[in-house]
Amino acid sequence: MSPRVLVLNGPNLNMLGVRQPEVYGRNSYADIVAVCERAAEARGAVAEVRQTNDEAEMIGWIHAVAREKSFDAIVINPAAWTHTSVALADALVIPEVPVFEVHISNVHAREAFRHHSYVSPIAAGVIAGFGIAGYGHAVDRAVDRA
Ligand code: CA2
């Protein structure tokens, strides 16, 4: 069966391209979906890309991966939850699949509160500051590890 990668996006990423192009570029959320799907397809894999502004929904999706064994790897841009959510980091270890953390911007070159991630310690890899191309690299690596 083709490797399956679940790509999760946290709060406000649906607004990409609408505000703050100087930080996040001019790409839209639809462009993220296209980058992920193309990267997966190039490797004979499948990427399912989702976004939510509701932390409970995000955690529910992660629990479903554990229950249904529906994906081989997770790529996640947790957005602001990166810096705030122990609950999300705890959930991400439950499915026992490799997790890759993506940030569009270089969080380390921004405000101090963005320098800490609750997700990085449990991630197999972290990519930041490569714009939406970072998603393509993460999906590629997720397929390697699937
Ligand atoms: O660089 C990233 O990908 C971030 O995960 C994006 C998050 C931010 O909280 C993280 O520190 C870094 C914010 C996503 C919000 O995206 C917006 C989109 C349009 C307008 C404003 C924000």
C-alpha cells in the first residue's frame, strides 16, 4: 500500500496570504495543500492535508490516527499551539508514528516566545524558515520514515 502522510495545520493558517505577507509570504493555504500533495505523489505516497482553529478537533484527529492506524507519519505546523500546548505534544506521541514539525517562518529569528516549542522534543525532524517549501521537504522525509 502507498505510504500515507497526514499533514496537520493549526490556528489561523487558513488565513495565509491574506495578512502579514512580509512574515509568511504571499502563498495561500491552498498552495500548502498543493505542495504537500505534489511532494507525496512524487514519491508514490498520499498526503491528506487538514487545518483547524479548534485544538480539541486537532487532538481528536491525532487520536483517530492511533485508533485507526490510518497514517504512517504526521507532518504538523502547530502554529501558535507550538508555543503553548502540552496537550498537543502529549497527543502527538500516542499514535507512535514519526512526527515532523514545520514552520513557514524562522521562529528563532522572531519574538522570544516563539523560540520554545513543546512539539520539537517529540519530533523526528523540525524545519523552519523555508516558507511553504518546508512542507514539501517534511512530506518527503515523512515518506522516507513511513
Ligand atoms: O511560521 C510558522 O509557520 C508559524 O507556525 C505560524 C504561526 C505562528 O504562531 C508560529 O509562531 C510560527 C502563525 C500562523 C498564523 O498565520 C497567519 C496567517 C495570516 C495572517 C496572520 C497569521
